[in-house]
Amino acid sequence: MESGSYLVLLYYCYSRIENPEQFRLEHHEFCLDLGLRGRIIIAEEGLNGTVSGTEEACHAYMSKVRSDQRFKEIEFKVESVDKIEFRKLNVRLKKEIVNSGLYAIDPTQKTGQYIEPEDFHDLIQKDGEDYVLVDVRSNYEHNLGRFKNAITLDIDNFRDFKDNVVLLNKYKDKKVITYCTGGIKCEKASAYLLEQGFENVFQLHGGIIKYGLETDGEGFEGSCYVFDRRLKTEINHKDPSVISKCFNCGNISDRMVNCANPKCNNHVIICENCGVELEGACSKECKSHPAKRQYNPEGYYEKELNGYNPEKDFRQSHKA
């Protein structure tokens, strides 16, 4: 990990939270005190987040979270960056910490066996091993990058995973290894596969990000989509490649953007030339849309802050 002044933390933990709304309020205030920005989801089933801040703030955050017995086993994936990679802080209460629709599945009771990154690295280099890799992420994610020879599903959202498992039935006699960005989706995806009669189910522990941090990333092709201003991060440090193509012209490119038209906001690969020509939009129709945002060469758009002050707004709305 290269040295830097700021960090991005990616983490999750399935652990019962008895009063999630109270926890959300306290957690939100704690993050504000540290000056963190990012997205945190809290549910009765646990905690899931991606936050960014100074090294000091991030280390204080990790220490505080781990001091809570409910999250003592939490694992943080830590990347160094040049700046805080979010503009604001959102701490939300939801039914699930990842939107799967698999409400009955509890990963603390049933989930696929973990494969650690080093063991996964060794496994995928072998010839003749009788296993299949299953990418449980959405189309825009695996289009940007994926493990070599992985099976991908045509899904726009993880909640569609369960409806596509039937396509994997022909692999029930093999070792099935699932993977995702940071591991959270695989907790429920692998459990659902077990529920559907798959017997030999494993998951890459910590996902693609942990794999890239702990190995040379060999076997991963392209870049990994991430949910912050970077939009992508590099995983393969041995023989990196670009496998994705521009949505418009078809030229090789790994420039991931959000469409400048907020009514579309499509996550798609647009090369720099097409980005300039279409002013950040993903099509001529989106370019001409009256709501189109001003072109941002970084390709990342957030809702207008409109004077948003996270600390002031939060504290004023929760005065006793």
C-alpha cells in the first residue's frame, strides 16, 4: 500500500444490532466528529460502509468500531488515496446492509467457506482444478474487470442474483467459488447457493479488494469498480490489462463514468474522446437532456449539495 495522507476504508460485519436507529444516530455523530465522509448502512443484521478521511481519523474510527464487542471481528480493507474520496457523509438505516432480497438468510448461521487471498491466488494458477468462479456483482462492475474465466451473470443489481441462480445449476457437481468487491455480497450469495442444493460452496474472503492488497493480483483482468469518487481501483500489479470497451465507439478503455444526465446516471465505460464529444453523457439523447449536469472530466457526479453542511444539518435536526 502506497503512503498517502488519506485513506479509504471498506468494511462490513453481520452482527445483531438491537436498536439500529439509536446506533445510527450515535454512529453518525461519531463520524462527523472525526470528519469522515462516505456511505454507511445500518440494519438489524449489521453494519456496512465505505468511508474516507485522514489517516488519523480513519485509524480512530477503526479502533472505536473494533472496541464494540458486536464488531470485534470486523475486517477493514484499507487503501491509501490522495484526498478524501467523498464529498459528504450518509449514514442510513435500511432493512439489509446489502440489498439482496434474501431476508431469511443469516450469514452468521450459514455461509460459504472462506478462501483466503493467498490460497485463492495459488488455486487459480493451477491447471485442471475442478472448480468454477462466480462473479456475483452487477453488469457495470464485471464489465470493467473480473477474474479470468469467471462466470458472470446478466444482472443490473445484486437483488437479481437469486433469480439467476438457476443458470448455475449445471455446476452443482463442482467446487463453486463466489467473489465480489469486498466480500459482503458473497456472504448471502454463497449461503443462498447452499440453500439451493449446491454442496461445495466457497467465497473469496474480503473480496477483490483484499485480494489486491494481499497478493500481486495475478489473474484479475481489468480494474475493480469501487463506490467512491475514484470509480475504479487497480488490482493486478503483475500483468495489468484493460478488457473493457467504450460504450459508444467500442474502443478499448477503462474510463468508468456516471452519465451526466441525472435521469439516466448510467454507470458505463466512456473513453475520453467520447466523454468530451458527449459532454459526459452516455448517448446523444442524454447529451441533449435539459437536466444534464455540467461536464465533469472525472466522470463522477453526486447530488448537488445546495449548501449542505453535514455537521450543522445533523446536529440541528437532532437537538433534544
